[in-house]
Amino acid sequence: MLAIIGGSGLTQLASLDLIRREVVRTPYGEPSGALTFGRLCHKPVVFLARHGYGHTIPPHRVNYQANLWALHQAKVDAIISVASVGGIRADLCPGSLVVPNQIIDYTWGRKSTFHENFDEAVVHIDFTEPYDLALRQRILAAAAAAGEKVADGAVYGATQGPRLETAAEINRLERDGCDVVGMTGMPEAALARELGIPYAAINVIANFAAGRAGSASGICFDSIDTVLREAMGRVRHVLDHICEA
């Protein structure tokens, strides 16, 4: 069963044939909300709104451990994360879709592992390729079948939030090799890897990052809502084709 974690702009799947909602308890506390089980193009899917169904949980307060553990308990076999990001690379303009292939983590203080008890052996995961290669290809193939343009590959810079970055911070991220910037990519990807669940992402460019192009003198939040409404419709189209395949 495929799991979809929706971020800003994707708090529900309109095309999902709802079967049930389930409130889940985990050893790590409560997830962001109830798991929504249904069918998308006749395939079983479970959906979770990362920021809560009322979009009330900021990125640094998301209980990533509980969210991933809840999906693990639901026995999902793959997770697709949908998240809005800022575009750093010049060709990634607002409204673009990109499937990232690498991560640089700038977050701090977040619960980032399931293995932190002093009475268990230290666990290291291989994180050379943070996104599952086969699942990335599945997304890209579905996008091509749907006729939706999706950029293949980007380095995702995960920042702490909830504030957006300064222009100087974006300059630093660019020097580090980041192509997009977001606030929820970590520790979500690492926790999925610890649980052995294939994980990949679809990023929606909501705006140019601070100091870039249309955001040279500041971020226009009114335009972000418009961009996300249009782009998330294309994301849903891609998700439909993933489930049709």
C-alpha cells in the first residue's frame, strides 16, 4: 500500500475514494492527524497531512517519529512525500515540479532516529542515496505518462523554520550545492530509511528563495497560494498515474 504525506497546499486528496479514517497511537506520541485510508484509481492508499488537516503544526513541531511509525504500523510499502519549497536554482521557477535526489540537513533539535535508547546497540543507516531510486523512477515515469513536466534531480536543503531564510542564508545554501530549500525533508527521509520503507519526494516550487528573481526584495505570500493551487492539481495528476501504473 502506498502512503502519501501531504505538505503545504496538499492537506487532502480530492480524488481519493474514502474508506475510513483511523486515529493511531504510537510509542512516540500522536501523529499529525488521523490516517486517511482509501483508493486512488482503485489502488489502496493511505494519506497523512504532515501539518495537520487544519495546517496548524509548524515544520519544527511536526512529530516525524510518530508520523513515520504510524505509517509503518499501517504496513505501507512506499512513501511519497509532497512538499512545497523555495527555488534556488535559476531554472526552478514558481510552479515547477521537481523530484529531488539529494539532501543537505541544516535542522537541529528534532527527534531524528528511532534508535536512541542507551540499552540498545548503536544503529547506523546507509544514507548515501537518501531517496529510493526505484520509487523516484516510478514518479518520473508517471509524470511522463501524465504529460506533466517534472525536473529530475535536485539537492534539497532542509532548514529549521518556521521563518523563511535570509538572502545571505540562501547564498550559503547555493554555495553548499542546494537547488531548493524546504523545512520538512528531514528527519522524515532518514526515519523512513531506518524503518526500511522506500521514500521519495515531489517538491513544488512555491516561490523563488529569498534574494532570488521575484523574491529579490522579499517573499510575496499572496502569490504563493495561487501558485500552489495550480501546481498541486498537477501533483494530483501525477499521483493518479502512479496508482494507475
